[in-house]
Amino acid sequence: MVLTKGKPEPLDLSHHYSHVTKNRGSSAVKDFYKYFRIPNIGNLAGGLPNNNYFPFDTLEGAAALPNRFTPTPNQPIDPLSETCLPSLTSNDPAASQVVVPKTSGNTDLLRKIDLKSALQYGTAQGYPPLYSYLRQFARENMHPNVPYAGGPEIILTCGSTDGFSKSIEALSDVWIAGKDPIADRQGMLVEEFCYMNAIQTAEPRGLNIVPVKLDGQGMSASGEGGLADVLESWDESKGKRPHLMYTVTVGQNPTSGTLSVERRKEIYALCSKYDIIIIEDDPYWYLQYPSASEVATKTAQDQPSSTATAPGSGNFNVPNSSGYAFLDSLVPSYLSVDSEGRVVRLDTFSKTVAPGCRLGWITTQPALCERLLRITECATQQPSGFVQSIIAEMVMGPHNRNGRGGGKADLGWKTDGWVRWLEGLRGNYERRMQTMCKIFDEGKQLVKTGRRQSISQEWSVVDTVPMFDFVWPLGGMFIWVKLNFETHPLWKKTGHDKLSRGLWIHLTTPKYLVLVAPGSLFAATEEIRQERSFTYFRICFAAVDEADVSGMGHRFVEGCKSFWAKKKLDDIDEDMAEDIEQRLLALHMC
């Protein structure tokens, strides 16, 4: 239950709506659907196909029990070896048979889960049972302390990319260079290294992409290049001061930073001052790693991080608990400080169930959610009925004898099971992170031994060369590696870009066979790409099989060591890039 007494109403953000969004009305067709619910009505009005001709009689699948994977603790544990264990139940075959029936017979639309309703035309908010469940979960369990009256509303999407695309459509106008005046050009703030799909969605609309400096937590609020600096010194010859921000706040992609509550408050205050809407993309929220908190502080180099409000450092849901210790231990969303209703949060099932679901939801203030609903009515209408119904049946469980849900006794996972599943996922990914980070910690320096001689004696000498640095990620799926190319013997003879390209190619050769993502893929602007993206590699520890995590970590380290031993790069040239692509195709990795 969301308490509203004494809370402010969310701000009216309609001045930020695009021209098209302001002009959208409700769908006449969707509005007419309300009459379809009249009991025993003879419906000759709707253009609905007959559900008896749907070729599917049931939708079935074997699903894991929610306790399949072993969780890790919600608080930091010392020593790390106590949690760095295999995912003990990862091969547990125990499963339940989820069955979505053709017809459930349930008359309650919020409990009726069947193919008759799921595969028919429906409402743009989403399949009613799943929409109702996720709305309650978002308001009461994920974000129980949203500080504006009435709390947020949700709408289902075809994943976060769809949610972002609709948000951008709702909140920005198209600007065409050479046709529209520069004074009309709108802008979007992003981290200087960021998820490129967001930029590739916004740039074609003519939005000015404005990078903000990063540190170990994520987006910087202060300092040179930080948010305050960017906004205070805005040059209007570039267009309007940005009114949108796109940010990944937990396990930032690609740098893996996780924003503390204090940093969120600083950034939110600036967004309030300059009237900026925050689009918070949070696919990794459940993947926060308490075990990395202390280690991240000790290993940080030029990327400061804070553990004062890191994952597992306390109960973040005050005064209202989520009802689950796991959720209370997670650094909360921007929604927790959103007193004005200027946050648009994107959630997805891509990391918690599977990317192919193409299912997610937006959480934001009701008025903006209503505008997003109007966009959806004339676009995707709603996500796949197959996907929505099978997930609803698995989690919520059946409400009559025809269906079967996930969990024991076919009753569905329920919220207890869903949260337990999320805990287990966090545990598995956290152990992978620990395994790879320990290997990188042990191998990031090249150790050279030799002997030196003076007139009277000879002694052994051990030199260490720092090849790369990194910060243990507090969340997400990535390790952001900073390469110290200035320590390479060819640094003064070879351009940094060639060294970076050379190492990337070298790691893919048959002896090492490791593919990493170069920092240039994530540079927000061409200037950043040219000036400093060569310094970084993004390494994903999530996708490979658990048994291969250690081996791939060691191969990366050994590949770096052999590259640092090179006295020339004659055996590495751009012609090898084509060979890499051919070998990747042969290995079915493309």
C-alpha cells in the first residue's frame, strides 16, 4: 500500500512533451473495448477473430523452481573465499510444468490467465493479470518509498529498448540540421561512456548528445566535466540546455559503476534546478554485489568509489520496507528520491528471465504514463500474449484447475518465489564476478626478474609492470579494464590507438581466443572516442559457461603478458581484423 498523506503531487511535465505527444488522443478502438465486458453481451461490434480458431490448445513449459540457484549474502563477507563457491544447484534438474490453458473459466480479469484472453487483442497497458501483479510489485516491493502523492503508475513494454524509444518519442521533438534553427535543438545528457543503443535511438531525432564525466560510481555530479559543470557552463550556441538524461545507475554499461544514494540526491537536485527528466535504465538492479564493496575501495585507482551506501550496507527502504531483506539491501532507484515525479524508470525481464521475452515495463508518474499509453495504443499495442501469459502463470500461478504454475504443487512462484529466484541469480553472477576479478587482481602486473651487478656484488632484482587496472564491480555484468599502455615497451614508438588495436587482435589469436569489447564501442561522442576510448576494454563475465569463467580470465591475463613482451608489432596489422571475423564465424561466435 502506498501512503500519500503529506506527500507533494508530481509536477506537470507537459511542457516537455513533444508536439505529437501533446496532440495524441485516446484510441477510439481501445476505448470501445470496455463494452466488451458487459456480461452476456452479444458482441457484433468488435473486429476480433474467434478464439476457437486459435491453433494453440495449451502453452506449456518446464520451468525451474525458484530455489534452483544458491544466493550470496546480503552483507559483505570477509574472507571472500566464503562466497566464492560454485553455484551449487546450477545443474539441479528439479522443475515444475507450467501450463497456460485454452480457457480458464475465471471471470476475474486480473486473475484470468488463459490463451483465450492472452492471444486476443488487448489493452495497451499490458495483459491485465501480469500488469496488475507487476504494478503491485513495483509500488510495494521495489519502490515502497516513492515520495510523491499517489505513487507511480506502470505500463508494459517490449523490453527496455522499446520503453526508451517511446520515452524519447514522448519527450522530444525531431530536429533537422539545415532546416530547423539551432535554438530549437534539444539535448540529452549521457555518461561519457554509455550504452550505445540509447545514443543510436536519440541521434537520428536530432538530439544533441551531451556527455558527462564518469568516476567509479558512475555519473559525476561535480568537478570538471561533471553534471553541474556541464549545465552551469552550457553554451546556447549548441542549442537548448538538455532537458533529458539517460543513465544506467547500477552496473553501468560499460563501466560497471553503481551510484550511491548520496550521489543520486546530488544529481536529482541538479535535475530539479535545471528541469531535467531522468530516464533511468536499470536492467541490472538485482545484480548488486555486496562482496565487492570493500575490495572496490582498496583497488580503486583514479576512479573513486563510495561504499557508504553500497549494496548490502544497510536497509535502504525506510520508512516502508519491501517485505524482503534482499530487496531492502539493494541501492534503491532514483524513484526513491523523486519528490517531483521527473523519473522515468525502465525495467526488463531480459536479465531475469531471458532477452528473447522482449518484455519489460516503465514506472513513472501517472500523467506521463498516460501519454506513453497513447503512444503504445498506436504502436506495439502490447507485448506478446504468449510471453505475458506464460510468465504470469509461472509467477502468479493458476486460478482454476485447468492451469499449472511454477513452483511446488503447481501453485506458482508467488512473490516469495520471484524474489528467491532473483536472489539466486545474483548469487550466480556474483560468484562469477569474484572468480574473474581475483584472477585479474593476481595477474594485472607483469613480474620481471633479473640480476644486477656492481663492482663488488651481484643481486637479484624483481620489477613489476602494471599492465592494467580495474575496480571490482558493485553490480552488473561487466569489468571495465583500464589498460596502462604507457608501460608497454613500444609506447614511445607506437601510437596508443595501434597498441590498443594490436592487443585486441592479439587476444583473439588461437593461443588465447578471447574476445573483449573495445572502449570505442561505448564512447558517447567522436571526441571521446578519439581522445581516450583506446584505454579501455569492457569484459563481460556473465555470458560464458560457468566452467569457462576461470579459463577465460587466465587467457586474458596471459594474452596481456605476452603482448607486453613484444618488441615490435610487425605480426599485427589491420589485415588481421578480417581474419578475426572469419575465425569468429567459423566458431559460431558472430
